[in-house]
Amino acid sequence: MRRLLVTGGAGFIGSNFVHHVLEHTDARVTVLDAFTYAASREALEGLPADRVRVVEGDVCDAGLVGALVGELADAEGGAVVHFAAESHNDNSLADPSPFVTTNVVGTFTVLEAVRAHGVRLHHVSTDEVYGDLELEDPGRFTESTPYRPSSPYSASKAGADHLVRAWVRSFGVAATLSNCSNNYGPWQHVEKFIPRQITNVLDGGRVKLYGSGANVRDWIHADDHSSAVLAILERGVIGATYLVGADGERSNLEVVRLVLELMGRDPDDFDHVTDRAGHDLRYAIDPTRLRTELGWVPRFTSFEEGLARTIEWYAAHADWWRPKKARVEAAYAAKGQ
Ligand code: NAD
Ligand code: DAU
């Protein structure tokens, strides 16, 4: 039976991955999570106690990480899946410090532990390490696109990716990497674009679009990100990087209009607000390697359907997001966003 240590397993995507693993494998999972503002105990509720253990702790705590990774050393199929990170660009502009600590030093700490114990690692990263594409550029990011990160968040993730590759090459650490595009789905924090707009409408507030809204993101449902990470963990080539995306390019303006339409509102009933500093123009993933080498296919091929289901989920889970909403909106309002 496989044993996994999932860092950041109480976050939006990490918790989705834990559910996915329990459903599709017989693995036992330890979640290591610092339970920052971004974590949700609720997202892990009801999971079988004989298969899931939750440890509250910091991924930068070398003693703790070393002990948890050490438990996997002799386990069949023992592996670390590293999701833990500070994840929100706007927060990284307000205060980069925790991004450098968690994303760079945290990844270093995980790498030293897997090196010491000879344990397999999958490192979860983002397409933002490649910077952005021009709006008119027909190209997409591939595994060989040069790194050109724009924000403190993406620079810290780029630093982490470089550390992983160096540990593979110099120390023979058995690691794979994935760089995924923008996720959406249940349990995403209300600071992020799609949940923010859905909950603004549900709360009777206004939908907020940064700048002109021409910026393009490549949307993928979190369930599909999880199935990709599991495929890489099970069949990926050590040392390889896989780009994860589901052909979901939409401009922010299109997304805002779709959210409003699906929620029965006038699609033009939104506000243009102060743009994000250094705002990346367009992300687009070429997932050919993942599809052809590992046979991965996304389940959510209709963004409209996935978004409609996400809206239903937020409408049914106001008890979870409402306590977080006021603080997030106050911080945005202070910046004219
Ligand atoms: P999230 O912010 O929802 O969750 C991050 C989790 O990490 C939280 O549970 C938090 O408590 C935990 N954490 C933060 N600092 C920690 C620390 N020092 N020690 C231990 N745990 C800590 O983030 P997410 O959107 O689920 O992203 C998860 C991973 O996927 C990140 O590495 C992110 O870079 C990557 N990613 C995210 C997206 C996206 O669209 N959200 C896309 C591609 C890649
Ligand atoms: O591409 C992958 C990345 O996607 C991940 O690595 C990050 O962790 C994740 O947060 C996400 O980054 P973005 O910055 O693209 O996502 P965010 O949800 O913050 O914003 C999406 C787009 O919407 C972006 O162009 C900014 C814009 N936006 C955002 C907010 C919060 C708005 O127009 N209005 C808003 O209110």
C-alpha cells in the first residue's frame, strides 16, 4: 500500500488531491499543513481516520519534515507531494516575505528531507514561472519555455523549481515537477478571482474586474489538476517536468460576463477597478507531453459547465466562505480593488 505525505493538503488544491487519492488508490495519506488563513479543516472532514492523518506544522520546520519524510523511507511507494505554498499574487505584492520563506525555504526543507531519506518527491508548481505571453501571440508555454517570472509569488515558485532541478541533478533526488494553469472549483479561497466574483454576487455586492479585463487565463478544474498529479506520481519520468492545462483560455472579461450570466444577472453589471501591478497578460499551456506520454485527459472539457457547478457549490457553502469574506473585501477596498 502506497504512503504519501501531502504538504499543503488542507488548501484548495491539496485537499482536492487528498480526496482524489483516497478515491482512486488504496494509499494512506499524512497531510502536513500550517493551517494559514488559506487552509480549510472543513475540506478534509469526513475522511477515513485509518487512511488520513493530519499534522499541523510548518513546511520550513526541518525537524518535523525530516521525521515525517523518514516514516516514508521504508514504505512501499512512499512519496511526498509538495503543494504547500503562499499562493496569491496580490498578497505577494503587499508582503513578499512569507512567499520567499514558505515557497523557497519550505521547498529547500522538503528537498533536504527527501535527499536524506531517499524518498520520491513530486513538486507542484505554476505556469506563472514562465511569465506571460502577448495577447496576440498564438504560442503556448511548453516544458522548454524559459523562466521569466513577474511577481514575488511567481519568482518564489520559480526559485523553488530551480532548487528541485538542482537536487535532481546534483544529488540524484527522485523528483518530478508539474506546472499547472489557473485552477477553479470548490474550496477555493474567496480572495481568488472566480470565487470572489461569485460570492460578491451572492452577497449582493459588485463584480470587480482589474483593468480592462483583456488578460487571459487558461482555466482547469481542480479535479483535473489532481488526476494529472496522480498520473505523474505513478507514471512520470524522474527529473521530468509536465505542463498541466485543459485548453481553457478565457479573458477575464469573458469570465466575469459568464459568471453574471450564469447567476441570472446582466452580463455588463460589473466595475472596472485598479489594475494589479505588473499584471501578466496571458497564460496558455501546451499539455501535449502529459497527454501523449502519460495518457492524461481532463474530465471537465466544458468550462461553462464546470463554472455552473462551482457557482452551485458556493451558493450551498456560504457557512464556509462568509466568515472569510469581510476581511478579504476590506483589504481589496483599501487598494481600490
Ligand atoms: P492555497 O493557498 O489554497 O493552499 C496552500 C496551503 O498551503 C494552505 O492549506 C496553507 O495552510 C498551506 N501552507 C502555507 N504555508 C505553509 C507552511 N509554511 N507550511 C505548511 N503549510 C503551509 O493554494 P492552492 O491554490 O491550493 O495551491 C497549492 C499549490 O498549487 C501551490 O504550490 C501553488 O503554487 C500551486 N498551483 C496553484 C494553482 C492555482 O490556480 N491555485 C495553479 C498552479 C499551481
Ligand atoms: O496560473 C496559475 C496561478 O493562477 C497560480 O499559480 C496561483 O496560485 C493562482 O492564484 C492563480 O494566479 P492568478 O493571479 O492568475 O489568479 P487570480 O485568481 O488572483 O486572478 C485571476 C485573474 O483575474 C488575474 O488576471 C487577475 C484578475 N482579477 C483577480 C481578482 C482577485 C480580477 O480581474 N479581479 C479580481 O477581483
